[in-house]
Amino acid sequence: MHDQPVSILENPVNPVPTKVPEPREITTEPRLSDRVFRTVVSSGGFISLVVLGLISLFLLYEGLNIFRSEGLSFITSFEWVAESIENGTEASYGIGAMLYGTLVIGFIGLFFGFPLALGAALFLSYYAPEWLKKPMVLVIDIMAAIPSIVFGLWGYFVLMPQAEEWARLINKYLGFIPIFSMPGDFYTRSPFIAGLVLAVMIIPIITSISREVFAQTPLDRIQAAYALGATRWSMIRAVVIPYGKGGVIGGAMLGLGRAIGETVAVYTVLNLVYDIRPEIFLSAGGSVASLIVNKFGEATPPELKALMAAGFVLFIVTLAVNFLANAIINRTARQG
Amino acid sequence: MNNERENEMSETKTNSLASIAAARTPGTTAMGVGLEARSVHAWFGQKHVLSDISLDFYAGTVTALIGPSGCGKSTFIRILNRMHEFIPSAAMAGEVLLDGKDVYRAGVDVTKIRLGIGMVFQKPNPFPSMTIKENVLSGLKLAQIKINNADELLEDCLVRAGLWSEVKDRLDQYGGTLSGGQQQRLCIARSLAVKPQVLLMDEPCSALDPGSTLRIEETIRDLSKTMTIVIVTHNMQQAARVSDYTGFFLSDGGPGELVEAAPTSHIFSNPKDKRTEDYVTGRFG
């Protein structure tokens, strides 16, 4: 009785439900010129990625045996001895001292280079007269293009004799602090001097990134500060620095990345010693990149593999520092 | 027929604005001239944008500057507290007298001028890295002024800006957490903290909703009892509601000029210049 079919006409309240469509695919047929251009630029982009990947694979592949045989001690041990039949030594490869030395000279470089670069960026952004800005920016950019061996030679012949005296002076008055102490009288080719050379070399990149970040400071905040009777310096402290902080830190880390990877300049002004020494004025330091260039020429085949492994570690450290720097810069840029 | 109707409409509009304006009695609270502009001209590069503006701003009153876009109103008030010179290629001539002394005279400390002549901008611009409290007191820090009763001053400024009851329980939150209208009142409070004699407001309500606009207008009326206020506005209703005096700026393609300045009720009921009448009745602009 209840099964009587209900006509649609008698039941207009229940119409056929509207079917919700799937979203349409929106396409366009690009012109030939656009397709050609797209192929060119995307292959350019992909090739650089592929090259980067292949380099790291190559280093990893070459160094794999070393990582297997040395294990963690490759990073922690200080010893770097090639197998030698005449001397009867067994091979032992560790870059611990070199890694430590790399970080030490990197931070010394940052310690001196960062304040100078920050000052240069603030000067160019807020104090320099118009006519001076362009030439100064040009000069700082050219600094980035100077070959690093030139910095090395300048460091060796010009800076080192001076810096030696500064080191002696600091040692004389602050020698009781372990890092400024000096067991002998060996002031040349020290981490201090290598760090100073690196400081000069990383100024351009930190300056230009800081300048770009400062230039984005919202004008309405700057004007608000001035309208409240701010001096230029108090405006910079209250508005520009809080806004640009992240970007500037990111720029400093990119500078650190450059310092860590620097090879020839450091090799010229640093005495490599396979030991961790706390004294930064002592002629004994380390640098992974300089180790490689130092040993490469006369390395035995197994030692060559160890150098490749060292290169891989350096590659990873530099990559990590750069990624971190970019992440910090991008996060600040988004905050607005 | 059509024409007649239009006339009728504009007449009603004039009358209503005039009646709003008449509700305020101009000049009764005047305490003498606070700020004077004398033959002010302005240029951007070669372009002459303001010509020969002379205008007195009486202490304890609100002066509204009205006129179509591009007539130089904003340029004019930025000349009053020396914000004009931040634009490269900007130049000016003439004098601006605060208490009878030229703010452009040689050897003057420009930060002191801006402490005496505060400014509120079109877009609310609290400092996002500072809390509400720090924002209000930021002027003291920026101008390196030391005070003992910071909390008292904080409350006083927020009360006068009409914001105290809304924020008194969250003074340590960041300024950006407030609504647009609240942010603008925070900016007003921030300007008040350095105790300026004059407050310049450059279209302070143009980015706000009608409710917030009314709150700010109330604030302006309260503040005008104790200081000189100059407000640039596109909104003639607003000029009629808040101001004692009105100046009408106009540019006929050349530099902007001050067509007429008078008590606000005169401007809206009985303007002397035909161009003023055309503008306030909505025939153009």
C-alpha cells in the first residue's frame, strides 16, 4: 500500500539535485616562441641543479671508502698521515683540526667584517650624500670581483707585517686570556691574520644584502619616527634595525659561507697545523679548503680519495650555512 | 527641469553642511595665533606646486584644509613640520612661524621643531616591533627625553586619544593586533606623548570605516581644547563637523593656491569666492 510510486509532479519539493561539477582544467596553447624560450630557460635551471647534484655524488662516491674505513673519526680525529712504505706509516685521515680551524677563521672574519659591512650599509642608505652613493656602491661591488689570490698576496705582503704588530700589542695587554696568549714568538700566518683577510673579502656580500634589506624599510614607519622628533640614529635604531634584523643576519651567514669555502687567500696567509690550538695569534691554524689545495699536488691515490671526502664535508657544511642564511632572509622578507 | 533639480539638491547640501558647521562657534576658544604660514611656496624639482600661501592657525582651534586631489594640501602641511624636505628635489620658500619664530631659520634643531608640531598620517603606522605601551612612549625614546612618570603619561595620552578603555588590559600586546581605527588612535596617542603644541593630521580617517571616523572626530574635538590642530580632509562633511576654520586650496593646472580661508560656517554658508561655492556645493572636485 505504501509502495505506490510517487510522481515527480506530485512531489515538487524534491527536485533532481544539481550536480556539482568538477573544476574545469584551464589550458592555453603557448606560441612557438614562448615554448622555445621556456625550453631554454628551464633547461638552464635544471642543468645547474643536475651539475650540483653530480658534483656532490662524485665527491661522495670518491670519498665513500674513506668514510667507511675512518668512520666518525674522519671528522673528529686530528691526524692526517698518508701511507708510506719508506717511513712505515699507516694511513690515518682526520679533518677535525681543519674543520675547527675553518670555523675559527670564519668567525674571526665575521667578527671584524660584519660591523664594518653593517656600518657601510647604514652609511650608504642613510648618511652618504647622493653624489657619493653610486661610486661607493661600485667600489664595494668591485671588491667582490677581485680574485682571491690577490687578497692572499695583499694579506701576505701588506697586512701581515702590520697585523703582527697588532697581535703583539693585544698579546702584551690581554695575553692572560687564553685565546690571546702566545707560547713562543710565532705571529706570522696565524688564524688571526687569515680571519682579517676573510673579513675584507666578505664585506661586499654583507654590505649589499644589508643595503637591499634596509631599502625595503617601509617609508611610513620612517616618517612616523621623524615626525616624533627622532634623530637619524634613533630612527635607525627604532625602525630600520628591527625591520632589517633578519635579513642582515642572513647576509652575515652568507658571508660566513663564503669565508668557510675560501681557499687560496687563506692558504697564502695561514700555516696549516694538524692540531687544535686555542691561541688565535699562533702560527698554527686549519682550513679544510686550504688542506685540499695544500695536499692535492703530491697526494697518493688513497690520500686523494681522502681529500675528496674532505671536499664532500666542506660542501655539506657550506650548503647548510647557505640554506640557513636563505631561510632567514626569506622569512624576514615575508614578514613585511 | 534637470538643472533646476540639481540646483535644488546642491542647495540642500550646502544648507546641511552650513548647519553642521554653524553648530560650532568659531574662534570662541581661540588663544591667539599658534602657527603662521607666511608666503609659502613649494617646488618638486622644477615643478611649482604651491604658490604664496599665507594662513594663520589659532591656538585651541581646528583648521581644516579642503580641496581637490593634487592641489597641494598635503605638501602644505608637510612644510609646516619640515617633513617636506625628506622628498629629494623638494624645495620651499617663505616662512613658517611657531610662536613667532621661523622653523626654517638657520641653526634650528629640526627634531625640536617636530616635537612641537606633531603629525598623524593617512595610513595608521604604529611601529610593529613595539607593544602598545612602547608605541605610545616611543617618541620619548626617539627624541631621547627622560621622564619619571611614564605610566601616568601613558594613561593620559591613551585617554585623550579615546583608546584607554579598549587597551588598558593589553598594553603589552603588539600594536599590530589592533583594528585600523584603534591603530590610528594609537598613533594619535603616540603623537601626544611628546606634548606638541600643534598636531597636523593628513587625511587621518581616509583609510578607516565610518564608525572609527566618528571616534577620531570626537578625539579631535576634545584635543582642540588644548592645542592647535590642522587637518587635511577630502571629506567636506568632516571639515564641517570638526573644524572652526577652513581653508580651500585649488590648483587650475598650475601651482596650488589658497582660494579662501574663513570660519568654517562662512565657507559652507556664505563663501566669498565663486570657486569655493562650486566646490562645497559639489559642482566639481
